[in-house]
Amino acid sequence: MPRINLLPEREARKAPVSPKRLFFIIVVEVVVVAALAVYLSKLFTIRQMEAELAQVRAQIAAMQQDLDILNQVQARTRDIRALEDEIRSIQAENRAPAPVLRELRAVVPQDVWLESFSADPKGSISLGGATFSMESAARLSLQLERSPVFSDVKLSSVTLGSRGESQVYTFNIGCALDAVGAGR
């Protein structure tokens, strides 16, 4: 017959933990806690640095706007100084634009219209225009030659063309600015 045990089983006795093993477990726990503390302090430091970095980036962005404005002001200042230098050179060479334009208005015949005018700092002037007759272009050239403001007048080209239904002569005249006549 089989045996049946109705008594509760006894719990097996746990083996006692040796002091070396207990010491090892405590040391491991202390090392883990220390590593966790170091990790958390480094994480806190990194978070602080990230916050400071965000502040510095915001300050740099604000300063960049100021630098852009400063660069624009400096560029504008250079442009103004260049204009001042050009005005001084015109005044020094006695080549004021108003007398030149007044004289040009006086010598251009009524049947001629100017389409381009350019002058370089050395006093060279180039005129371009159109008229209904070649004689008008020649008359303008002669009047410029007679003027005390202009010298070395050269009628460089006269070309017949059409604009709409009209036949027109386009011309180019090159001349120099006479500094003595221009400053009156």
C-alpha cells in the first residue's frame, strides 16, 4: 500500500549566508548607488549646460540682428562717403552738373530728342538721341562744338531706322567737358 503523508512538509532550511558573500553584495550595492549618483550628477550638469547653451544661442541670434543692422549702416556709410568723394572731385575739377545740363538744354534743337546721356569722372560725355532729319543731328553737333562747355565733339554714327510709322535718324555724339566752360 502506498504511504500517504498528511503532515505538513517542513521547509527546507536555508543555508546561512557567508560573511564574504554578504560583504560582496553590500559592496556591489554601494558601487551601483555610487555609479547612479555620479550618473545623475552628470545628467544634471548636462541639463544645466543645455539650458545655458539655449540662452547663449538666443543672445547670439539677438546680436546677429544687431550685427546685420550694423553691416547695413556701414555699407550705407561707405556709399555716402563715395558720393561725398565724387562731389568733392566734381567741385575740385569745376565740373558742376547744373551748368552742363543748362548748356545742353540750350544747344539741343527742338526737333532732336536725347535718349541717353552718360559722363565719366574724367570728363568724357556720350550723348545718344534721335531726330527726323540728318541735318538736325549735324546742327546739334555744330552747336555743341561752338559751346564753351564742350570740346572735341565727334558725331560718331547716324543711322536711319523706323519707330512705328515714322522714319527717324538715331545718332551718337561723343565729346569732352571743358573744365573752364563748365564751371561758369
